Amino acid sequence: MASNYTENYGLCQWEATDQVLREEFNQDNTKVDAALSNLEEKKAEQSAMQQLGQRLEQLEGMPQLVIGSYTGNNKESRLISLGFTPKAVLVFVSRGYSADPYTDYYYGGLALPEKPVTVQGKYSQKTVLSIEEQGFRVYYDRSDTIFSNSSETEFYYLAWK
């Protein structure tokens, strides 16, 4: 029988005068097997975490889509604050379109940085929707049929972060 044991796993340490027992070998082998199995599980978990970290790094560069809505208030111009400057914004009225082809009313569209949605007004080019710092701007001008901020009208938007 062993007279000493290892500090970490309690494995048998025999002195020259100790009688060696097969049960002690079997117990030690069971402990070593469990420790190696645990080590392999931790390695597999670590590998999985590294792979997840790599995937997250890849996703960080991809655009994120933010979906929202607002209700118009008939102000000539209004900033819809998002807390970030979008890479693109698509605005449409709750009925599902950005312009009404029968009336030439403009409710939104797809705006990109430095590429606002515009229409030819009575006397000049008019903006319907534009991207700004921290959000996007919508407009209302009844005489030029610009209604992206039309009162009591619900609008939906998709903004790419």
C-alpha cells in the first residue's frame, strides 16, 4: 500500500518498502483518465470559443439592419435620430410604398450618404429624404408633393448601420 500521494491528484507514491497493490494502480489510472478527459473537453471548448470569436470578428464588419417607424408631424424638416449615421436608409409609408404613381406624392425612398432622395419641385430640386449625422431627415412640402413627414401618417424605415 502506498505511503505517500501526489499533491494535485492524490496519485500513489510508493516507498521502496511499500507493498504495491493492483487496486491502487487501477484507482490512479481512473484518476489520470478522468483528468485527461477533462483536459480534452477544455481544449475542445477553447477551440469552439476561438472559432466563435473569429466569426464575431467577421460579423463586426457586416452592416446591421435597424428597423423602426415614426409618425409624421407636418414640419417642413425633421431629424429622425438613430444614434448612428446610417450607410443607407429606406423609408416608406405604412401602405408599403415610397411614392404614389397616381398622385406623384413622395413618401420616402432609398437614401445613401451624399445621395438624398430628391424630386424636381415647381422651381427647384427638392429633398424628400436625406442621411445626416446620427440619423436621417424627412421633409414636408405640400406644394411640391413631398410627404415623408406628413402629419399623422405612419412611416416605416430600414436603416443600415
